[in-house]
Amino acid sequence: MVEPVLVLNAALILLTLLTMAGYAYLDAPEYDMNPTKWAAISFFIPLFGFFAYIFERDERKPDPDNDREDMFVDGPFKVHKSRADDVSWVSDPDEGAGGDTETGDENQS
């Protein structure tokens, strides 16, 4: 006969795994993540899979201080104050094709 303590422990472990998988399944769509994948990872890889989901979810969490439309207003990189007066890189390959940028004359070789 199986001892009741063993059955209780197994039931608690199974309930914990199902709770973590259920939470991942219900929470994943809010972060544009695959709910089935993360529920399976949370269930079949005990504790580590659920914490992997939590950490991955935090990486996808939108930052309210960082609005997507305002992110690249000054360019893709933040410039330190000491470099603010430096000349910017050429973003258009035709624009910097070997000519004088002030007069527009091309170098003839």
C-alpha cells in the first residue's frame, strides 16, 4: 500500500507544476509569447522553466519611460555630451560617395 504522505507530496508537486504552467499559459499572450510553448516548458522543466518564462517575460515588458515613437528621434544611439559636437556618420551611401559634402563636387581621379 502507498503511504498517504507520499501521495500528498506527489499531489502537491503536481498541483504546483500545473499552477505554474497555467499561469504561463494565461499570461504569455499579453507579452506576445507562445502560450503553449511556455506552459510546456514550465510544466516539464520544474522551477527552472517557470523562472525562465518570468525572466523572458520581463525582457519583453514595455518600458513606459521609453516610448517607441520617441526612441529614435535623435538617432539610434545616445550621444555623450563630450561627443555632441562631432560630425555624424553618413547614413546614405550615395551621400558620402567620395565627394565634397559642402560643395557637392565629386573627386575625379
